[in-house]
Amino acid sequence: MLEISNNLKKEIQNFSPISLEEMDNVKLMKRTDTKFVIHEKDLVSVLKSIEDEYRVVEIKSNRITTYSSLYFDTPEHKFYKDHHNGKNNRTKIRIRKYVESDICFLEIKQKDGKGNTTKTRTSIPDFEPNLLEKSLEFIQHTTQETFELKPIIWNQFNRVTLVNKTAKERLTIDVNLSFKKNGTLKTYDNLVIIELKQERFNRSSPIVQQLKSKQINPYSISKYCIGMIGIYNELKYNRFKEKLLKINKITA
């Protein structure tokens, strides 16, 4: 696990736990995702304000878990460019390892023009920098397309997952984001990405209400895209400049 502040560790212990098995009821593989960006110093106070409304996912006694991901794209960076150019229907392909659980999935995220996200995944033994035939068949079957894919960027972060006690919604909180490729490392210190996962966006959610009271509004952001910009200097990122400026301002 990457370095976690003691204050965050203590606050997470104030939440009642929920097991991974219990969380099956709120998998929300087809959902609406709403993101927020805050500075790490503000995270503990946000969590204090909602600790009675949510339970924290606990895996093998861990409430703060480590995620490691390997993203794939085409040699022309199609998936990145689709996002940058504002294409409504777009795809993201990655292998993600849930480190404490020692579980690995090949995951495909597809976004439609209505703001919905569908995640499809299949269990695999470990990372496949060179995708195996079975994995390629899964991708083709899921996307109904054939892509020339190569490993494009590694990503690691720590995550806290909260589950609403009364409503069908999940909340993920990501800290310690880092990206690497071929010896180049990019970290986003002090950046916290909060992602609310619901069947449809509901403004009465406790986290939305608390963030609104702090004048923090939903903010569309892609970990994959900001990582790509940090690693690949030659990429066009005109449409992301405003987002990067905001991230730099928040995390300064």
C-alpha cells in the first residue's frame, strides 16, 4: 500500500464495515458515474460529514486497498483521442489487479451517448502485457470490434469504497495516483478523485449534498487521460488544458 495519512486511516475506522460479498447487491455494472475532485487535506472533513450514511468495504481487514492497472490502446491512441475529441460512444480497456485480494480482471468500460457506463469484465490469472488469444476474443465479443492493442500505461492508486446504507449507490475515493511507462513516472500528489456510482444521478445523495455545501460540484475527469498527458508529451490535449489547470490549482 502507498503512503496513507494517519488522519485518513483513523477516520475510515469510524465507518461500519461491509464485506465484499454483501456489496454484490450494489455492483452497478451499468450505471451513471459522477466525479468530484478535492485536495487531500479536505478529505477527512468530508468523510466525517457522511460517516453515518455509508458503510466501508472491508477486504481481509483492509479498508484502504491498492489497485494496479494496465491500460491498452491502439498505436494511434484511439481510445485517448476519442475521449479528448468528445466522442460520446467510447471504450476503455484495461487489466486491473485488486492487490490485497490478489484478484485480476480484464475490464472493458463502454460509455454511450446518454452518459451511461457499462463495465464488462472477465477473471484472468494475472497481468497480460501481451494479451492472450482468449482475452482478445473476449474484447472482440464485448465491443463487436477488432482493435490492434498494445500496453500503453500503468496506473496505481489507493481506494476507499463506501456503500450507502439505504440507497443503491457506491462511492469510491481514490488517492495517491501514479502512472508509469518505460521508466517515466508521473504522480498527482494531494489529488483526490471521488466517484459516485448510481443507477441514475440523484442530487439528494449525502455525498452530493455535503460537497455542494462546500461549493464542490461534479467535475468530469478521466484518470486514464490525465495519466496519458503526464507520460506522453507529444499527445494533443487542448480540450483538457482547463481540467489540468483546475487540478493544479486544487492540489497546489
